[in-house]
Amino acid sequence: MSTSREPNRRATDMSTVSAVYGIVARDLTRTTRQTSRLLGGVARPFMWLLLVGTGYNAIARLDGDLSYQAFVYPGIVVMAALFGAMLTAISTVYDREFGMLRLMLASPAGAPAVLAGRALAAALVGSLQGGIVLACAPLVVSVELRTFIAAAGALALACLSSSVLGLLVAVRLRSVENFAGVINVVLFPLLFVSGALYPTRGMPHLLRLLAQANPVTYQVDLMRHAFGQPAEFSMQLDILVLVLVTLVGFGLASLLFDTEQRFISHRTATG
């Protein structure tokens, strides 16, 4: 009995790997063809750094010898990754609106493979945008090779958690217009109440509590650890929170997909 199940298990595993690879390749191809979107994703953080950051240098008062531009740089890297990863979730809405998602869910790989492919593709897009900003760090702050290595690790974890947050936004939306409206309502509070652009310790008590419940806060805090800047939480706590956000978010996204998956399974069985 076990020997007969082994080929089926291997076939299912191969189907899952192929499905994930296909979705990642398709989403990356679609994204790289949209050069204006990539350029906009990279230009946004640099505009904040150069235009807003230069002005804030004259009025910002930070502990230690950090300039505002140096303080905000870890948050700018996270900003690029956050927008890149979360906005890539629009692919899920596109495919649902035009019927491709239903075909994907009907494959043997099922919803987990579709979600894994989408999350991985979004994380790679976020890593690309955040990596470009990170590569320019020597122009703003003094960095060493170990700083780049630590920041790359923090960036990867930030992109994974951001991609799952994007999926949670997109998983039940059925039109691109709805996604565009909802994602802006979600993205900007996540960014502004995170300590990316100003310290959270100066916030009112209620906003400070919201910041502590905000996953992006821990992305920024982990990036500050990588750059050797003062951080609010321990590195271990940052990593633990982001891993839990990724796992729990992926599980919730799977549950939200489940109703559509059951519908597809029922149609396949009755057909």
C-alpha cells in the first residue's frame, strides 16, 4: 500500500513545485515588463529621502549624532520593499477578475501552491526594489560588508511578511479598482505608524500601541539593528514577530481562499 502511494505523492510534489515555479515566473515577467511601475517603486523612497529628508535635517532633533537622512534610511529601504511586495498582490486580483485564478485553483497543486507562488513572487519584487535602495546606502550612511549582509537578511524577512500582508488584502477582492482603493488605505497607515519616518517614542499613547501591533514596525526595527542604529525591540523579538506574521498570514490567506477552492472541487467532482 505504501509503495503505491509513493509515486502519487511524488507526482503531487512535482505538480506543486511546477505550479509555484510557473506562477513566480509569470508574475516576475509581468512585473519586469511594467518598467514604469518598477521605476516608480524605486523613485518613491528616494524622493522622500532627498526632498523631505533634506528639509527635515534642519528641524529634526534625534538622539546621538544621527542626521535625519541617516535615521530614515533603514525605513526608506523597508518602504521600497513594502510597496513593491504588497502592490504585487494585484496579480491575484487581475487573475480573479479575468478568470485565471479559477483555473489555477482547479490544478492538482491547489490553493497553497498558488498562494506560495504569489507570495514568493511578491517577495522577490520587494527584494528587487528594496535591494536597489539598499545598494545606494554608502551615499547616505557609512556601511561595511557585514552591514550589507545583515540588511539583506532583514530585507528578505521584511519582503516575505509584506508579501503575505498583500495577499491578505487581495485574497477576497474581485476587481482591480477595489484593490487600488483598499491597498492605499492599508499601506500608508502601516508605513506612517511604524517608526520608519520618525521615532515611535514621540507618538501619542494610542498611536504607540498601534505601532507595537504593526508588523512593519518590526521590519523597520530589524533593519535598524542591521544598520547598527538604536532600536526599540530586541533583534530576536523582531525576527520572531515577522516569522509569526508570515506563517499566520499565510494560513489566514489559505482559509480565505478555501471557499473558492471548495467551489472548484465541487464543480470538478460533479462534472
